[in-house]
Amino acid sequence: MSELSFEQMLEESFKTIRNGEVVEGAVIDVKPDEAILNIGYKADGILSKGEYTNEPNLDLTTVINVGDKIDVKVLKVNDGEGQVLLTYKRLLAEKGNKKLEEAFETQEVLKAKVAQVLNGGLSVVVEEARVFIPASLVSDMYEKDLSKYANQEIEFVISEFNPRRRRVIGNRKQLLMADRAEKQKELLSKIAEGDKIDGIIKNVTDFGAFIDLGGADGLLHISEMSWGRVENPKKVFKAGDEINVLIKDIKNDKIALSLKFDSENPWISAADKYAVDNVVDGKIARMTDFGAFVELEPGVDALLHVSQISREHVEKPSDVLSVGQVVEAKVVDFNGEDKKISLSMKALEPELEETDEMVEEFVEEVVEEFAEEVAEETFEELAEEVAEEVAEELEEEALEEVLEETEEIDA
């Protein structure tokens, strides 16, 4: 039996390792960007920061200590300088992929921190294995801005698993919808038509607002937002506001809401306010070719037919009226059952015969006043003329008397 050299015996004292093999290493030195491990081989193993984690700003001295034992995977037995290159994150990723595969098969609910917010969704890491959650599967409602999820821990299930194509898809929406369905079922068992309930405005559109009732959404249609008229819901409501609403209707899982509370119904007192022959003020709300609709108060509109605008002929309301204009009119018909009121501006104008009589009376008064003035002026002129004539006659008589007296003296 031949004797082995010292070098051969030393060589045989170390275990043999291969690329891809998983080994346990003991940390003998650690720096911010790499750690040195004793792996029981003739050469130490090098674990760089890039093979430990995907976080570029991590300082290895904050997470690894001398003496720590770590399971690692051999990337390369000899890097050309006699050193063994190791990886920790790839081993974790393999373990993570195995866990993801099991979770995919069992539909286990996973929880992980959001590592990155992308344009099309979120990226989360499960034991160094990456999972992509598309924006459409992040929430049970459309969310344009996903930045609020950065560094947040979220729950999800794996809806697609294909590691060969690096396609591992997570689904958070599925969990939210399942949870919402359960809450919806519970809520629907408690509420009924006519109930008042508190909610939070979830979204506002041009046609209404969606209200979160705590388990189900209800629609507050624009026509149910007020007894009056709401032109633009976005100017009245905003997302996040709390609101108390009336449950108007429930059909399956659809809930119709309203803010038209019966106690605030303006038609309750309308019969007295807008009785026939009452004179009322109102604002022109909108116009058609056949008439104008006048808002007497929020929730109470009346029709001013084109034929009732004036005693003079009006071709169409817009020729003489404008939206927003305040008009005075007389109530000529009231139908509380059908919520219809008819107005007339023409009824407040005097009739034609009355107008003629008024004109005649006015003319007579003017003529009489003029005649009196003329008569008075004429009388004064005549009096002056008579006075002048009398004065002249008196002067002549007096002159004749003087002449006669003179003649007598001369004689």
C-alpha cells in the first residue's frame, strides 16, 4: 500500500462540492458588500451582496454576523481565483417558488410586502421569489394610482403559476370580492326598503354617486340627490364624505338610494302655497317650444304654456323669456296627485276692453284738464280786454265832461 502525501491527505480531508449543490456555511468575516463563509471545502465561499438580496442599499453587516450559519447554494466551485461563489437569494427563490407552487395548488392566502410599484401593477417578494399582481387584480375597484401600496403588506392568492416562463401572477381582488360578498350577504339580511343608513361616498360620476354601506355599494342616482334639481353631482359630493341616505329599493344585490326624505317633501304643503288664483314668483328653469318650466321652489316645478305668457302672440318662450329669469304668474291649475301646476302670466294682464276703457278715461281726463286750462286762460284774456275797453270809455266820458265845463267857463 503506497503512502499518500501530506497534500493528498489534506485534499481528501475536505469534502467534494459541485455547482448547484446546497451547503451549510459558517460566516468567518463580513463586510458591507460581501461575506466570507467556511463551507468545509479547501477554499472559502464568497457571498456577495448581490447574491444575498435584491435590495441594492442593504449593508450586509446589519443582517449577517460572524459565526452565523447559513444555507447557501454553490454557483461556481472555482471562480478562476480559487474561490467558491455562493448564492443565498437564489436558494431562497427556489424555496419560495416551491412555496408558491403549493399555494397555487391549495389556494393558500399569502401575505407579503410590496417590493415595487410598477406602471401595470405591483411586485411582491415571497422568500426572494417574485410575484406580479396586475393593476386589474389589485383591488375590487379601479385604482389609477397604486402608489399608496408601496411598502405595504398585502394578502393575495396565486392565480397563475408558470416559473419556466417566469410568470407567477397574484390576485388580491379575488380575496376582496369574496370578503365583500360575505359582508354584502350580512348587510342585505339587516336592511330593508325605507331604512335610513350611514355610508361613505366611494365614487362620484356624472349620473350619480356610489355609496359604501359597509359590505355593499348602493347607487345614489342624480335624480334622487335632492327634491330640487342637481346639474352636476361632482359639484355637490366628493369621495370620502360621510352621508346619511334612504334605502329606496333593493333588487337582488342592487341597492338604490335616495336623499328625498318624505319629511322634506315640498309637495306636502304645495296645495296651500300654490292654490288656484294664487299669484306666485318663480324662476325659469328650462324652456321648450311649447312652454317654460318655472321652479317655484326646489322640487316644485310648474308649466307656463306659451299661450299663457302674454295676451300678445308669442311664437316661442325664448323670444320673450330667458333661463334664470324671475317671473310673476297666476296659478290657473293645481293637480297634487300628478304633481302638476299650470301658470299664467297673461292672467295678470288687464283684458283688452278694460284697457280701452282706461285709455278713454285717460283721454277724457286729459281733454278736460286742457279745456279748463284753455277756458281759464281765455277768460283772463277777455277780462283784460273788457277792462281796457271800459277804461277807455271812462276816459272819453271824463274828457267830454272837462270840455263841456271849459266851454261853459269861456261863455
